[in-house]
Amino acid sequence: MADKIKKYFQKKKADAKFKLAGPGRKLADENTSQYRINSGSSYTAVSRTAPSTESRQAAAAALARLGGQKQDHAGFNTSLAAIQAQVRRELEAEKKAAALASVKETSLPDYQSGQQDELSSPYLAVTGVFFRCPMIGPAILTKEEWKKKIKEFLYEQLEEERGLTACLIIHTFNKNKEKVAGCVDTLCKYLENIIQNPTEEKFRKIRLSNRVYQEKVASVEGTQDLLLAAGFKVVKLPFQDGEEDFWVFSEENLDSNETLQILYDALESAEPIPLELDRNLQVLFPSQAAKQVDLPPVFFSMTPEELKREQQMRAEVIERSQMLRTKAMREKEEQREMRKYRYAIIRIRFPDGILMQGTFSVYEKLEAVNRFVRENLFNGDLPFILTTPTGLHLCNDDADKSLVDLRLIPATVLTFAWDPSIVEDVGNSGRELTYLKQETMILLQQL
């Protein structure tokens, strides 16, 4: 049944791409290459333009990888030199600013100490949390935007594939998971009774005012479409001293056991349409990283009112911090503080001064951060070391620990370094150490 759901989405995505392709054209048509698709369905003649510098560089890199040729980095090295010069200037400016601050005896707030205002951390530069949904399309949207888009997508498919779509609606759009589980059990029981006892009339009728139906099924989105897809219809039937509405499984559908079994299996195996957290990759100069940006409310699991109360209690927190407390008491308070957050900003500072930033769920493992770094390195297969602001080296033993467990939330700057063996090998060869790959460095120039 999982394969059936995958094929369902693959077909829908293929159909959507085909419809967006516009009217067909013969390959022999001389003007075919002079057209492009606009936002609508019309075509506009355009002249071909020369590829951009970035496109030429990317193409040269691809050809070099495929043909084993030596890649010409001349164009990129020029911009890289300019980037390095700007980074050096900014790092020198940082040092002067730090020296001036020490003279004035003004210390910068430590976000990990819990004394800094979480809503205005200078270590954060993010406008929101964004997601992908590979099952539906390539767009990058907020969670609320995806909910609307997924709902539109599924409801558009009801006429064509009502049963499977209804199963996905039930699992995706009802937040109370316990209620969904109870609803699925009840619906499966309805279907199972008919499959096993097709001639029993009592199993082919469901009274709409029935307590179990009202409590378990009626209020769950998608159930009516599921019953319609199974072969039920709403009919008024005599009941006690009057008439009542019933879902009635039509006799003409008694031979459709295969359809009922498919729906039964789909109800049990279907899962909510998943969203994948987008890393919101950013590459920053030191000056860009130092800009103060408020942390969006979506980062917090607490409501704004709760956060306000927390800020009002700051004086009490400072007072408690001056009291003698046991280790267990401190850990309990720290865990309570950590539960405020749903997402984390992780920045990787490279030795050349450039910073790379990604967004993570607080419950993701450190391995997700390692993978994020590897995917953007020029040599992602080489070993490297990440170090926390406290000087702790994150090793392989930490890979399965969550960001919460490692106290890397809500924002952390990790320092990148190649493994000492790599540094030694590169030093002996006389080559220059390279960090981020070209496709990632281009993002820096676009900020």
C-alpha cells in the first residue's frame, strides 16, 4: 500500500509537469528554441542570452568532474581573493571593536548563559522557518502555506481518486492523533464487517446519530469522502417512531470486496503527508553575521504570552542563580529553559572567517549538522572537527545525540577545522586549503 501511495504522488506530479509544458511543438520547427513559458499558458518569443559567469563556472566544474580534466578556477579565484580581503578587513574591525569594548569595560552578552534576551540575539539572522514537501512539489514555503497547498492539492484529487485521497486527508488534516487512531479503528471495523459478512444487513447500515459514529467518526475530516468511496450513501430509513439518516452500503456494491480491502489497507498504512525542514542555507560575511535580527515566534514552542511571563520572571531567575543549588536542580531548570524552543540556528565558522548557517529542529541529531557541513564542503569526504564555543570537540560519539542534549540551542556558532592529518598532508603538498564548494560560495555573493 505504501508503494501505491508513492505511485499516486508520482503520477500527480508528472501530470502537473505535463500540463505546465504547454502546447507541443515539432522538433524540426526552427522557432521551437525561441520560445519560453510565461506564468500563464501563452508563449513569448525571446532571444537567447549568453550564460552568466556563474553558469559558465558551474558548467566548467561539471565538465572537469566528468572528464577528469583540471578545472580552470581563474575567474572564481579572483572573486575569492576579493572575498578573503573583505573578510580580513572585517575581522580586523571586529578585533578593534572588541578591544575598545574591553577598555570601556562593556561585555557582550553570552546567549548560552540564559541572561541574554532570546528575542534579540546578535547571533541570529533568520526571517522564518521554511519547509519542503517532495511529494507535492519543489516549493519552499512556511508550514502554514504548505498546509493550504496540500489541502488544495488533495481536495482537487477527490473526484479522480476519492478513496486513497480520503485516507490521506484523515491522517493529514486532523491534529488529534489519538482521535485519528480511534476513527481509523472504527472505520476499519465497518469495512471489515462487510468484507467478512457481506449478506448481513445490519453491518451495511450506520445510523448517523449513533453515539460511536458521532464520537469517533463524524467530527473527523475526510471520513464522509471515505464512506462514499467505499460505496455508502446517506438514506432516510424508518427508526423507532420516525425516520433517521443512515449511511447505507448499497447491495449493488456487495461484489466490491476488493475495493473495500484496498481502502481497509490504505486506512491502516496511510500516514500524514510529511514536510521536510528546509535548511535555509545562508553564507555570511562576519559583518552580516553580526547584524541583530529578532528570532521569529515560530522558533518557540511557547506562546508570546508565556514568553512575556518568562521575561517578567527574569529577576527571579537571576536571584535563584545566586543561590546554592544541587546539580539535579540546575539540570532541571536548564531542561525547562530548553523546552522553549522548537528550532535551532547552527552557524559554522570557517578558518577564513566565512560563516555558513542552517536551520534545524532541536530534536535532530548532530549527524544532521555533520551531513549539512559535508554537503557544502569542497572536499566533503575528508574528516573534519566541529568545536563548540566552550572548546568542546564534537566527536563521532556525539553523532547520535540531539541538539537539545548537546545544549546547541537556540543558536550556536561551531568552529570548523580539518582533521590534523589533513592539514599536515596539505601543508606537505604545498596546496591551499579550500573550505566551501563553489556553488555554496556563490550564495555569499548574492546576500
